[in-house]
Amino acid sequence: MNFLDSPMRHSSAGRPLWAFLIFSLFLAFSSSFAFAQDLTDRELIQKFKSPSRAQRSGATEELIIRGRSPETFEALSNLTRTGTFEENYIAWTLLGEMGKGEDVPRLMGLIDLSNKLRAIPAIHALGRIGHPSAVPKLVDILESARDRDIRLVCLSTLGEIGVAGSRGALLHALGSSDLEVSLQAGLALAKTGDPRGCPRARQVLQNEKKPRFLAPALETLGLAGTQDDLDLLSGLEKRRHPAVLVNRAISISGFQLRSRGLSDRAKADSYSDLAKGRDKFIRNWAIRRLSKMGTERSLGHLKVHLEKGGAAGLAAASELRKHGFKLRRDQRRKLHVE
């Protein structure tokens, strides 16, 4: 029996202990962020070696909120070559948040394809930067890599960047005999607005039960499906298909169908409304769509979400940095508090 199921949880004697545990956790996380605000960037990077997970997380979060400086970017780049696997992961995460299109050639030169534990976070970072100049290199990796996991993350990253120039490679991968590779290729195509992955996704929904196959199939139909696909999604048996994944696909599919033909202004307003929801996946998707639009109105919506704070505010801050926006001290403090 764990504590949540024990009689102590429901007794008056147990309440002070339960409240004390919650308060202690709050203090631990609060102190991890409080210490981070008083350190220099170099000292924060040294905290990546700390045995305390809270301190590592606090240092990472503080660096993300502070944004890029030349010295920090250089130190993180060096850490991708000299650090442990965990330090390498943290460094690439931050480089993905701070990087710009002009950094892509140098970062591509740092990718170590001989070890997938180092290569995968690096490829993810290129997706976070989202610059089209990374596409040729990613296509080369996709076509030459023998490691299946590296191919899958390349497909996911090409979908995130969403450039039509990658469609040839994606269509080739769509015909793969490896079902997971094929589905990820179809999802990447859907993210570029190409519906040619939908037939395979429909087939999977009829024959497969494993979430690793269902998740990309549902998302593909959500992004690029027709009204018939929305009807199909709405009629799926919840016992066979994970309800959360189905509901996400229905929400995105319905939104995509309703938004076709809308003006950019109306689309930006709709994405902003969608970003107010509780589902993290849908919220982050909507925030990224606002960023990709890049219009005055869509960026204005991101600034509104930033001012309101919370999870949507953190996501908005990350996207606004890609457009050259620098956080004020009060905005940084508010994101820490949230």
C-alpha cells in the first residue's frame, strides 16, 4: 500500500504530514530556481555536473529564460564534444533554444553520428531552431544512417522544420517496409501540409493497437485529414484506441478543417484560443503555429501569452526568442514564479 492509498491520507492526523510533504517539495524546487538567478552563466553551466537533479534543472531553466550570450553559446558548443551524455543532452537542448539560422552550419559540424545517444539530441536541436538550411544535411543523414532511431528522429525533425524541399526524401521513407519509419514519414509530410501519409494512417487505425503506431497515425489524420477522417476519428472505440490521443487528433482535425479558407488574422486568433487549453500537446502545437506564421498579429498573441505566464508563457517565450525578442527582467521573474 502506498501513501496515497493509506488511511493516513484521509485522517486528520495525516493531513499535517501530507501538507508538510507538499510544502517541502515546493521549497526544494523554489530554492533551485532562486539559487540559479544569482549565478553567472558560466557558474550555471558548471551546475550541470551537480548530483542534484533540482539544481541541474534550475540551471537549465535559468539559462533558457536568460537567452543567448556569445560566451554561453560558445561554452555550450564546447560541452557537446567534452561533456558526459547528460551534459551533452542539456547542452544541445539549450543550443536548440538559443540557436539561430546562422548557427546551423557550425552546429551540424558538431553532430557525432557514431553515437546515437549524442546524435539524437543534436538532431532535435536543429528541429527546435527550425531553419531550412538544416534540411539538406538532415536528408543526407536520413538516407545514409543505418541506425533506425536516428532515421526516426530525422523524420520528426524534418516535419518540425516543415520545408517542402524535404518531400522527396519523405515520400521515399513513406514507402519503407518498416511501419514505424513509414508512419513517421507520413506524419512529417502532414506537418508540411501534404496528405499523402493519410492512407497508411487509416490502415493502421484499422489493424494496429500499439500506441507507438497509433500516435503518429492519429496525428497525421488530425493534421492533414478530410471531413471523412474526422468522422472516422470521432467513431473510434475508446477501449481500443487511447482516449487522450484520439481526443487530441479530433481537436486538431476539427480545427484544421474549420480554419481552411480563413484569413491569416482569423487563423492567428484561432491558434491563440487553442493555446489557452489544458492539453500540453495541443497548446504547444498552437504556440508553434503562431510562431511559424510570423505575422505582427500572431507574434502579438505570443506576447500576450508571455505576459500571462504559466506553461503557455514559457512556450511563447521560447518561440519569441527565435524572432529576436528579449525578455525584460520582470518577465523573466514572472516565468520563474510560475
